[in-house]
Amino acid sequence: MAAAGLRAQPAGARVFRAGAATTNITPPLGSPIVGGWNSPPATNVHDELHSRALVLDDGSTRLAIVLCDSVGVTRNVFDEAKRLVQEKVGLPPENMLMAATHTHSASNARGGRGITPAPLDEYQKFLAYRIRDAVLMAIYRLEPARIGWGVAFNGRQVFNRRWKMKPGSKHLRNPFGGIDKVRMNPPANDPDLIEPAGPTDPQINFISVQSTAGKPIALLANYSLHYVGGVKQGDISGDYFAVFAERITELLNARHQNPPFVGILSNGTSGNINNINFHPGPNAAGRRFEPYEKMRMVADEIATGVFEACRKVEYRDWVPLAAAQKDLMLGVRVPDAEQVEWAQRTLKDPPNYHQHEQVYAERVLKMKDWPREAPVPLQAFRIGDVGIAAIPAEVFVEIGLEIRKRSPLKQTFTIELANGWFGYLPTAEQHEMGGYETWRGTNLLETKAAPKIVDSIVDLFQKVAAPRK
């Protein structure tokens, strides 16, 4: 564990500074677009993909936060980007939080989906350097600034996507030949629907920084919504995360600035959340949307809510910053001999019980030689009265709500898919219900990982919330 400062400053020289920058991380046409069961080649760039960086400096501690338009990025890519930044400017790796947005219309930065370090492919090498460049430019743009934060709310665009269904429903079959208790993304208005299997989180947390003259520098928001989608096949797009960045820029009247304003939307704890209304009734699923129509609508709602809340923010000339990080050793769901035998048998002679049984048989076989434990990076930032937790998984919303409840800081949110990718992170209770997010191959870490991670994050928050010595 480490909590790092950057440099000492003379007494009384409390100057808060901020800088922000973006870099283009769009892959070449022909790259596989990852986010569904198939990975079609990219044939068009609807909107360029970016890494968006915000750097904050309180005079003794410097923090960097980077969000990448990607479905997920493995730890070795982020570690390489951090190494490159540290090599250039000396910023400690534990002071850098790097995450993926989880757009489902971008290229793959997860390599072979493994959890052990592997040589970087060409796109991963490119991505690491472009992340480095975003952080370096943000550092070079540091200027005296003031900072504020707040919360907006939007419960209209978040729905729990896991549903309890009537026993015996055909929709509860899983690819391993068993029966689950819940179904992810069930058919809307299906007569077997009972109720959602969990809650949602309507909070939109945000941090806003501006120059001492009041010019917007950057705004970082956080919302627990998996993604929106609705792109044309073959299109590369940053999804509603990118649209939010553009829309908040417009609302803050921050276009055509030099250096440019940077809007950033991070993903909260949305492993079991989307914006499809499966509730039985006339509003279920809603009407069909044209490509990109729904993501524009959602992004506009979220940006408008943040903008209205931002108008009430009290900005501060200086706030303390702190960072803490640790690696938590967790078990990996390596298949046993019986499960390996099932996978081999299924690939040889599929029983046709479930449409994705061959996919999961292949995933199980890939996992059989994995290590039985893996170090999982966990991180906590303090920015004034705000706490940011960073978890390298697709985190269930219940976990984010518990972290917020137990945090010693006044305002807390979690950025998922941060500093790596370790599959889905359900609660232990949700594991017992089954469903897509709990299946071996989608889910990689031990079934009791969530409470261990939450306890570790709370410990990190206690560390960063403590007064400086």
C-alpha cells in the first residue's frame, strides 16, 4: 500500500492547479469491434475514440485521472502507460487512476482476455503511449485553478437488467446445462417476469475545475449505466460517454478554448445496470430508436442534469489531495477436472441446450491453466471532501452503494474497469442466483471477492481521509 506525495512546497504556498487534455486512440479500420457475442470488423469511424485526462495538483500531491473510450483495458496496458508517465515526469503509479468507459463499439484492448501479464499487441502499445501523452499534456497545461463538486440525479435511464423469473421458465437455462434463478436482459413484457433482482443508483457525481478567472478547464462525471449502444454495425463510436463530453462542453459554453475544455464521463458501478425498461406494461422496452438517437438523448439528459447542478457549486481555491493503492490477492475461478471434461465434451458433441454453450466451453478451457490467485489492484483518491474508489471489474451496483455508505468522506463514487480488467464483480448473494454475470468465463474472480474488495477499499479511504502528518 502507498500514499504518495509529489514534492514539498514552502509553508503558505498553497496553490491549487489543474490541467486537462485528450488524445485520439481510434484503431485502424478492420479492427474487431468488441462488445457483443460477435466481433465484426470496423468499417467506419462514426466518432473518434479518445483518452481524456484530468490532472490535479495541491502543491504537494499530484493526481491524474484518465478515461479511455474502450470496452476494457488490461492491467498490463495501464501499467505500461503509468511507467511511461513516471519515466518522463516522476509521477508515482499509485497517483494515476486509469479506466475504460465500457463503450461497446470500440476495439479490443484486453488482449486474449487473460488475467496474467502478456506481451502487448500493437494496439495496446499504441494505447499506452496515447494515454501517456494525455497525462503529459494535462501536466504541461497545469494552471492555478479552483474546484467544486456536486451531485445530480437521474433515475429514468437506469434499470436493473437482471430479472427474477418464474421457476421453470425456458429463459433461465445456462450454458453449463443448469437452471439459474435470474436472467440478464430478459424478453421485455415476458409473462415469466417477476421483479428486478437488485437496485439501481440514480446519482450522477461530478467534479468541476475552472481557472481562477472562472474559465472551465474540465468536468469529470460518474454515472452507473453500463452503456447505451444503438450504433450501426461496423461503426466505431465512444457511445454516450463521448456524446456527454461534447454536450457538457456546449452547455458550459466552453467550445473553442485554448487549451480546450475536457468533459469526461466515467462509468460507475453498472455491472448489472442498463437503460432498458423490462417492467411489464405499456412502457416496457419503449419504442425503437434510430442509430445514435438514444445515446444522444441519454447523454443530453445526464449532461443537462450535471449542468444545472453545477450552477449551484461552491468552488474552493484549494483542497487537499491524497492517493492510496494496494494489490489484493484473490482466488481465480480455475475450472476443476470435471468442468474441463464438460468443456471438452461440449465442444466435441454440443448438446444444444443453450445457444452459447460452445462459447463457454472454449472460455473454460482457456482458464484451466490460469493461476489460482491473482493480484487485483485497488485504489482510492481523495479530492477535498470527495472520495473516488477504483475497481478493475464490471462492478454490481450494490457494491458501489455499500462503498458510498461506508466511506468516511462526504461524497463518494466508484469508477469501475479502473487500472485493469478482471471480468464481472457480483455480490456473493447475486452469485447464488446465477445469470450471465456469474458464469465462469464471464466471471473470473472467486465468488467471495466482493466483500473482500469492499473492505479493502474502505481501508484505503480511511488512509486518504486521515489528516496529513
